[in-house]
Amino acid sequence: MADFYNVAVADIYKETTDTVVISLDVPENLKETFQFKQGQHVTLRTQINGADIRRNYSLCTSPMDNQWRIAVKAIPGGVFSNYAFNTLKKGDVLGVMPPHGEFYVDCQPEVAKNYIAFAAGSGITPMLSIIKTHLQSEPNSTFKLFYLNKTVKSIIFKEEIEHLKNVFLGRFQVFYFLTKEQRDIPFLNGRFDKEKLAVLTNRFVNVADTHHAFICGPQEMIFLIRDELQAAGMPKEAIHYELFYSGSTAEKSKHIAQALEEKVNGTQVTIIDGGKEFHFVMADHFDNILDGALDAGADLPYACKGGVCSTCKCQVKEGAVKMKINYALDDKEVAQNYVLSCQAVPTTNKLVVDFDV
């Protein structure tokens, strides 16, 4: 069941010319429910022009801050992002799901670790939470941040990042890369590419002595950095990433087409959610079990519907599905029959899926 709680906006301000920062006034009786791990996100829900709109945004605070704050960057055509930037105000109430997500590793205060992070634009939001938490909790650990933006003025949380540099002097380093302004150091101009990453892994990062890498931004950047770090010797399990958007590619279209070719019409579906069962028959005009279930009256958790956020994750208990795309689940989860219901195309006549996971 999609558990949303009414939470007021405690504060909202413009961080850059296209980004607002929203503080949520989580009431005292909900603070335990809303406890979170660094790097997790919340799902917001509101009505905009009569439509039920849901979006995921990463928390940019540390769990030790006792604050719940997100940053929303306005994007062309973005329904919620433009509403947040132009209309939302202090005191307004949003539906908010408790924090969730797997974009983190547990802190180990007694262990000295070296971390690196790559972010682009608003991809800094979970990174800020992760960086602050590990530096605060692990007194002997270090962090290096490689942060890509268009211009200096577009850098989100620049003041806070500089403050962290001063607080954790010698333990936290940041390198700003710009695409629309020229820096005095040519290396810091332009997007990440293979040549830049080769320099980074040879001169700035000791891969053999780096315990974890975090990457957040667009798909092309994430996969490039992931592959180059692995090629430089970093284990796959030490590289963690979260997409903010997946883009549109020919490969993506190919996977969708393949999944739809295996679709079985009229599948009898059983949804297990909140300890209860919900039964329905998939209508032919829906290609995924989330949309089919919502149309039949089920109340299920979801946000992006793009295979990115994992809010709609469930586990197949009987039958089979084919996911159109998957940017959220790792190989271990897929092997355990976890699927993204927004991307899960039924391929058997009977299907049982469990959302109580």
C-alpha cells in the first residue's frame, strides 16, 4: 500500500536560478517513521491541474541533522519541478512517503575508508547526504568529489560544499568541472570522457586504495564512469550509482520491444500488499502490472514509472514477467525475482507478486 503522510513545507528558497530547496516540516510523531539512511529519497505527491502527480527526490541532509530537505531543479516540461519552482510556498502541504532507496553503504566508524563521488547538476543531492554522513561518522575516512555543472553560478549547494571543505580539512576534496565556462585549468573544462577519467584514475584517485565510488547523474555519464572505474581495477560491487533520468536510446527501445513480444494477454494477477491479496485480470491495453493493477483499483507505491527509482519494486512469487527496462535493481535482486512493477510485462497466464518486500 502506498503510505503517504501529509507534511507541510517548512521553508522553500531559490538555491540557483533554476533550483529550489524545500525543507519538510516532519512532525514529532512521524520522525521515527521518517528516519533515513544517507542517499535515500522521498516520494512526493500532490494534485496539479486535477492530476495525481508523484515524484522522487533525494534527501540532501545527513540522518544526523534531524532535517528533511530536498532540492528540485526546474526542467522544461517538468510538471512537478515547475510547480515547485513557481507555485509551491511555505505552509503548503504535500503527501510524502517515508524515505526509501538503496543508494548507500553502511557507515563503519572504527574503519578508515577512502571514497570518491561523481555528480552532475542536481545529482549532488544524494551525494551531499552521503558525503556529510561518512565524514561525520567515520573520523578517519576521506572523500573526493568530482562535480560537473554548466557554470559556477549553476553549482547547487556550492556554499555548503565549501563549508564542508573547511570543516573536514584534509579529508574532503572537491573538483568542479564546467561545460559552459572556461577554467584556468583546461582539465576542468568540459564533460567527463575517457581521457579525463584516465587522468583521474592515474593522478587523482588511487583505485586500489578506494573502497567505494558513488555516481549520480544522467545515464550516459554514469555508465561511462562505471565502466572506466572497472577497467581501472575497481570491483563492480564497490561502484554504486543512481540515475536521475535515463534518456532515450535505441538500446532502450530494443529492450522494450523484446519484452512486449513475450506479453501474454489476459493474465490472472494476484497482488500481495499489506498482508492482503488483490486479484484482477490484466486488460489487454496495459503492458505492465503496475498500470493494470492501478486501473483495477489497487493502491500501490510508485513514482517515476520509468524504471529508475525502484519505488514500485515487488517480488514475483509465481509465474513470470519480462522487464522492459531496469535501471534500479542490481543483478542479485533480479536473481531473487525482484522486479519493477512499472516495467514488468506478464509472460505467463497466472502471476503472483508480493509488494511486502
